[in-house]
Amino acid sequence: MRVALAVAATAAGVASGFSVQRAPRLSMVTETPSSPEQQSRKHFLKNIVDADLESGRFSGLRTRFPPEPNGYLHIGHAKSINLNFGLGIEYSGATNMRFDDTNPVKEDMEYVNAILSDVRWLRGESGAAAAEPWAGDVRHSSDYFDVFYKAAEYLIEQGLAYVDTLTAEEMKEYRGTLTEPGKDSPDRSRAAEESLEMFRQMRDGELPEGAAILRAKIDMASPNLNMRDPAIYRVRHAEHPITGDAWKIYPMYDFAHCISDALEEITHSICTLEFQDHRPLYDWFLEKLLPSGLLPQSTLETLPRQYEFSRLNLEYTVLSKRKLIQLVQGRKVDGWDDPRMPTICGIRRRGFTPSAMRLFCERIGVSKVDGVIDVAVLEDCARTDLDAASPRAFALQTPLKVTISNWDDCKVEEFEVPRHPKREELGSRTLPFGKTLYIDAEDFNLDPPKGYNRLSPGGRVRLKYAYVIECDEVVKDDAGNVVELVCSYIPETRAGATPEGMKKVRGIVQWLSAEHAVPAQLQLYDRLFKTASPGAESGDFLNDLNPNSLISLDEALVEPSVKVSSPYPKPITPSL
């Protein structure tokens, strides 16, 4: 049997639906959560939505979550998912699920299915008949390829776009730098009729990749590099997962994204801060296309607007897709859903619940200021959520045999104990007690320090829910290792009782019946990196991998109630 243990979080064995109570006291960084006042305070996006609704600019709210299907979602995407879907629910609006599938070279249906699964898990309802968390059908940018093409032709006809045949190197040279303006391409003055003809040649596959691109005609001297005649379409002789080989040209993200928002009548297009400098381009495309009749909006005031919030940065974590791919391809982890990975599927296997992730997103808040979140905030959310909901179970990482000398050889006593100390509705579980038991080796000390409350030679300890035992003899092997404790139990101490005149025993440890304990492999997961900012000092984030991020214990024992099937899917091992 295999049980996953989350070292940094308080719950262990969560893959089997239990919070496994185990003997070793694992250390954990803690942080005081934000106050209720801080959690309930309206962030700037809510203020914007309130103002738009109160002014009548929009009659309702519609947001969207538009990932590119070229990889697995990570915890940074979880923040965006919770923000967009959360706003939709709070304002009785709607949130669209749209795939930005404009680059067929990098996209795969494997990622589409994984993303949908992650969003359903994070924001969906439970139950077989649960509705999808998004509004209507799943949408794709490719649904609008015809409209994108017509929009491009319209811009060409209006003298607002042209076909450029500069090479990639020449285009980089002509673009300029942050401190130097760009210069016009020789093709910028190409007649609209000629650009239109060449654009149709691009569409029909008559031009090879890299031979020409369609560019917007804006301002090569703009201080914003995104406004220096950005590319709109490029030639790609690649088969698309949905449209097949119908298209030989594909739109760029900045062009397709804003038009998709307008076509879906998105009111607030919310993205992370790295797109802040793209906002003028977003507005430019929509304003120029408004007279075309291709968009459902009739006035500038009703066009969607883009707003940016800070992206998530987490200590001891890398979220770069390139770096995550390196971890998987370099076999530093066991796949995309390795519990040490920051992917949503990895976080799920680690034992986090959707409610824990939502709590985390609430605590870190929404702002326009980039910062690094203490990973203890995430861990505390897991602790808070799982502690309240998880059934308990005993687990021993390093079992140490205990023989109860004054117990009958064939006698077995059963203790009915709660599955959760504060939730009676979760019922009870049975712990058998016999002559031969196990405790965890870390709960015994041959030479205990002052104040030690667990078992030691001649000392006493309470077996949780059962009896107080006293260590009468320590048995060692030839190498001097402790292999068995011979103890006696005190009958009058059953189930927490303390007889009159007997000194109260402070130490309480877990235990299991040798006859009924279930062998288990425990996987102890810790942080993947040993430094808060991987690669910041060493120069290579791989140099900061934590060699002890996964410790497997093959001779552990768990109580019988843990013999259940895991609710989680098989590990993901995609081809790359």
C-alpha cells in the first residue's frame, strides 16, 4: 500500500482521504493569516466593477479565463482562475472558458483535457450532475478565425496594416530599443491593394514560413515597443488540433485576444501585470475595428477593457514554464503531477483541496504591486482546511516493537475512537489492542533530555485512546540497536483514565497492533528547493534542488482504517 505524506502541510496520507497522525513532530514554518478585515476589504478590481455597474456602462459582469493549451496549469494560474470565476459568482455574472489556440506548433489536446480537469477541480461543484463552472460551451480562439481574417483585411483596406517581407534579423534592427526609436520598414508604404494580394497569398499557402508577416501600422517611434508596428499574422504550415490544415496563417496573441473578448462581450479582461504595456495595443485594435461592423459593440464605451493585477511569486518555487519543463525532462521530478511540483495537478496530489486553494487566493489578495509570498501562507491554508475536514488515522514511520508483558497472549481488545476529534458526524474507527504492539522509534529515547515526555527506560507514556504503559526492559541486537521494548500496562488507565494517587502522564504517543497494522510505503514530501529564491545566488536554479525533498519509507505501518482506494488519478507521464 502507498500513502502520500505532506511534510510541510499538517495533514499526511491525504491521497487516501485521511489526515494520518504520525509520531514524529515535523517542524513547519508558520505565519499569522491576514485578519478578517483584510480578507474582506475590496480590492481595486472590485471597485472598478462597482463603478462600471453603477454608472450603467455594463448591465452585468462577464470575465474569462483564456489559457494557451501548451502546458500544465500551475499555482499562478490558480490565482487567475479564482479571481475571474470568483468575480463572476460574486456579481452574479458569468465567466467564459476559452483556449487561446492560435499557435498550433505548441498546442496539444493533452493539455486541453488537463486544463479543463484542473479548472473543474478548482472551481467546479461536486457530484455526478454538477454543472460546469464556466458559462456555456468551452470556447476557442480558433472559433473566430474567420472573423480575425476579415478584421485583418479590413485593417489593410483602411491603410492600417501592411505585409512586410523583412527578415527576422532585419525586423529586430528596424524595431529600435527602449532608448532609441525604431525606423520604418521599406514595406510600410506598400499599397493596400498589394498588401491585400500578398496577404491572400499567405492565406493560401503560397508563401513559405518567414517570408512575410502582416503588421499593424501604428508608430515606429512610440516609446512603447509593443506599438511599433506589431505583427498581426504570420505564416505557419502546421496542422491545427481543431481546424486541421484549413489555415496556413495564424493570428498573433495581441490581435486575437482583444477581438475574442469583444466577440464574447467580455466586460473586464483581467490579466497579469506583464501585459500592462500591451493594453494600448488592445485598445488600438478594438477602436480601429469598431467601425468595421465585425464586433457586437457599437460605441467605444461598451468595448471590453483590460485590467492588470500582480502575478503570483512564491518562495521555494519556480513557476516559469521553461524551468518546469526542465524539471520534468531532466527527471528531477516524477512527472507534471509530482506532489512537489507547483502545477495544479501536483498540488492536488500533494493533498490540497479546492477550498484550501481558494483560501490561499483570498489571503494573498489582489493588487498591482508585485511581491513574493511566503510559502508558509500556502501551507497554513492547507493546515486550516484539512484539519477541519480530514478523518484521522495513525501512521508509524519507523515502527519499534513493544511487548506488553502482563497482557494475555490471545486477548484482543478493541477501542472505538473518533475519526475526527471535533466532528462526531464523521463516525468512529476501530483500533485493535493486543500483546504485541508498535510505537514509532522517535517516541523512545534511551537517554532522554530534561523535560522529555515520551517513553524512556523506566518511564511511562500513554498510548493514545488506550492505556498507560511503563517501559520495564530494553532489548538490543548485537549491534546495540534497540529492537524491542518490554512494557507493562496499567489496567486502570483505560481510555484516558488516571487512577487516584497516580501522577498524571503527560506524554501521549501513537501505536498500532502488530497483528492488525497495515504495511505501507510513506512518501515524505518537503519543499523542492532548499533556497527561497532558487537560482538567485547560485546562478542555476537546478543547483538549489533540495536532495531531501522526497524521502520514501518502505517499512512504515498504518492503521487498518487506511485500507481504502486512492481517489486520485494515475500519475501523469506525458511525452515531451
